[in-house]
Amino acid sequence: MKPEDLAALLSAVLTEAVDAGDLPAELRADLTPERVKVERPRSREHGDWATNVAMQFAKRAGMNPREFAALIAERLTGREGIASVDVAGPGFLNVTLDAAAAGELARTIVEAGADYGRNEALSGHTVNMEFVSANPTGPLHIGHTRWAALGDAIARLLRASGAEVTAEYYVNDAGNQMNVFADSVIARLHGRDVPEGGYPGQYVAEIAEQVRADHPDVVDLTDEAARPVVREAAYQLQMQDIKDTLTAFGVRFDVFTSERRLHETGAIQQAVDRLREQGHIEDRDGAVWLRTTVFGDDKDRVMIRANGEPTYFAADAAYYLDKRGRGFPEKVYLLGADHHGYVGRLKAIAAAAGDDPEANIEILIGQLISVNGAKLSKRAGNIIELKDLVEWLGRDALRYDLARYPADSPITIDPELLRSNTNDNPVYYVQYAHARACGAARTAQAHGVDRSEFDASTLTDPTESELLAQLAEFPAVVASAARLREPHRVARHLEVIAGAYHSWYAACRIVPRPEQDGSAADVEAVHHTRLWLNDATARVLANGLDLLGVSAPESM
């Protein structure tokens, strides 16, 4: 019995009490499974599940909570799958399931396969998630690593919870930075030092060599004539490097949106016109301003400078309206720690466009990360490249470690820990539990234990009850992590499941112990059933790791 099954049973019992006249009829509409909350008690001694339904509805029923709870406990006792119901404290109901009802979950998980944990908590939500969005003037580095891991994990969680999600990368390919990048490459083409304020690093020289190979005539041009050719060629090469690095990190984007396109298609002027129609544009000192202070920003923002050039803020506004026009009512921005000032201005854009800044835009700020002992990239010169981190620490270890902390907490990665094959290494601990379960399944098969039988009532060991309870919580953890944009909830729950599995593995045998004379013992229903529980655990661990973009090895 899953928690949602118990919630449905409680809803039915409450509705029956209304029908019998024990509860007022006006409660009926609210006694739905969605309103009946079921959660794990703090102590397993208090049962498998607990609910505060009595305290939710007692006042409206004209009863004190304990009286209400006693009424429900009496009706719930004796129902199929319920071993006992106790009233505790001011009116909590503690429910203990019988072994068969609890154990049935193992079969449910195995039969659900990759779908176990998927839910409809965010069904109907259409979300655009923009993250990473590094400038195409250099390789991805440590500053982009956290949002690459977290952004992709959040997108996976949202999809697993029923939302339609588009993962988007905003390419900042407009502005003077692209000319500076081109000039840096041109300087390397001719063996010169990069200009002051240019981009240093071996990667610029490597791009220059590739540009020379693809466009051999460019070296014969003046710098001014070469700039458009080099700018476009270098841009394409650097963007391909970024995409290749993201692919190697297991991060997939559905859309790459060009800032340059916003300029070339007139989207920026259209944004100004649209916001002017909304009544929020003011012409002042020869410039065009958006009155963002009306919507809580700390100052008004210039969109078009007095010289006629649009600002970065104008592109931000055009980009927001572009997303809106593409049919994304919910827009999530994942920004770095140095972007706190963007929160007010982006919400002001949403409000000026006629959206609800509390519902239509969400801005997540990630704190900085550091890596003990990491060396600066030889290619980039002054940064730690993402591809170097992946090669050094491994994709799985890096992604898991970044996912297991809240985004708003600064973290320092411990390379020695992440490279160790010990239980102190969280990713190893979880992956080893999965590999151990796969190994146990192979051993069981070799000894004639298969899933041809299933008797949930045989799963009576306390470690089995604990493991089943943790597996049962997985869908709710996924839904909560998606709703709160917190992948670390999944990572931490996987560690709890791994711990429960290791305890169960030590206490319960899947393969029967040999007879004293060394002959094989008979395989009983409990052994077949334990294999179901073993395989259910492997499935949940694999599903959870996949949500974090981490592999689930079958052997280690």
C-alpha cells in the first residue's frame, strides 16, 4: 500500500462517516485524497504512516481533534491492509499496515519499472527553464558547472512530475564582446599578443589555427576586413565546444536562443513598442526608459541609449517577451551568485508585460562552488574548465555532489572524497547499493531463485518494513523536489534508501542458506519474494539516479 492508497482509503472512510451522519455534510467536498495528508511518523515505533486529518477538519465538524480521530480510527480499524490504528497526542492518527499490504509495494515497483516515481503533481504546467547561458567567448568553467548539473536535474524532475519543460540556453552573441573575441583570434592568427582587455588562453590560439584551416585567405585581409569572417567562425567553433562539453556532462538543451536574432529581427524595438503600449515607457534625456520602479525595482532602467543603441536590459526585456510569445506561461531563470541585482529588474519586466511576477517568472540564484586542489586550465589560462573537472573527478561524482546541496548554499568539493571507493563518498554509497542489488539478483538466478512467486505476507523482518517504507516515499519526494526546485531532496533520499537496503541485505537472505551437509536448501516463497524487494530497490535507485543525471552501474 502506497501513501496515496492510504490517503484514498482515509478519504473513503471520511466520506462514509458523512453518509452515516457522523460528520456534517458540508465537509464532503473537502474530503478528497488530495486534501488528506499522509506522511511518515518521526519514529517508526509509531507505525508506518501518520495523518493529521482529525486536526484539519475537527473544528468544522464541531468536535475536538481526539474525538474526531477516535471516530476515524474505529472506522479504519479492520480494513484490508490495516494492522492497527492508534490515536496519539492532540489527535494524530498512527497507522500500521499489515505485512502483506506493505510488501505489495515491491511488486508494484518492479511492474512499474522506469515509471515508478513519476507523478502528475505538476501536470498542466508549461515551463521554460533557462540556465548556464555562458558567453560564447570561451570554454565552460567552474562557474557554470553548478547550474549545468542543477538545471538539468530540475528539468528532469519537472518532467517526471508531469510538467512540459523546454530547457533553453540563451546565447549572448551580440555586443562588443564578440568583436573583442574576434580581435583576440585575429591577433593570434598573426602571432601577436591579444589586445588589452582581450581573451587570453591557449584556446584562442587553437581557435585561430582552426579558423586558418577553414578560411586560409583570411590572413591576407586587413584586421577590419577579417573581423566579420573571424567573428562568425570563432563563434561557431566556441559554441560547438560548449555544446560538446555539455553533452559530455550529460546536459541536454532543447533550444539555443540567439541574442543576435533578437536584434536582427527587430524583437527589441517590438519589445519597446509593446511596453510603451502598456504605458510603462518614458522618454527622458534623449533615452528610452522603462519605469521599473513602479514594480518594485530599485531604479528605472534605460532600454535605448541617447545614441540609439539598445542596452543589455532591452535585450533581456525582448527575450522575456519572446518566451512569452512562444507559449511559456512559466519562465524559470537560473542565475549565478553575481546576479542578485537581476531579480528585481526581471520581475519588473514581467509585471510591465502584464504578467504576474509571482506566478509567471521564477529566478533561482546559485551560490559559488570551489574545488580543493583544482588547477587552472592550461588552455584557458585563468579559469578551471568544466571538461577538466569531469576528466578529473568523473561525471557521476561531480553531478551527484553538486545535486545533493541546496542551490543557495556555497559548497567546496572535496576531490579526494569523490574519487574514493568508500561509504563516505555519497555517490559511491548509492551506486554501490544499486550494483549490490544487481549482483544479488545475478546470484539469486544462479541458485534458482526467481520472481515466479510473490507472497507479500512473508516480508515481516523489521528491515524489510523500513526498506519498504522508504521506497514508498520516493514518488512524494520526487514531487516535492520538483515543486520546490530542490534536487538535493532526491539525492538525500537515495542515501536513506541505500542505507536501508544495506541493513536489509545484512539481515535477510535472498538465497537460502545451505543445509548442514552442504546440500542446497529448498527455495521457499520468502526467497522469491525477497528477490522482488531486492529488484524493487534496484529500480528505485536507478530511477532516482537518472533524475540527477547519474548512471546506475550494475557492477563496481
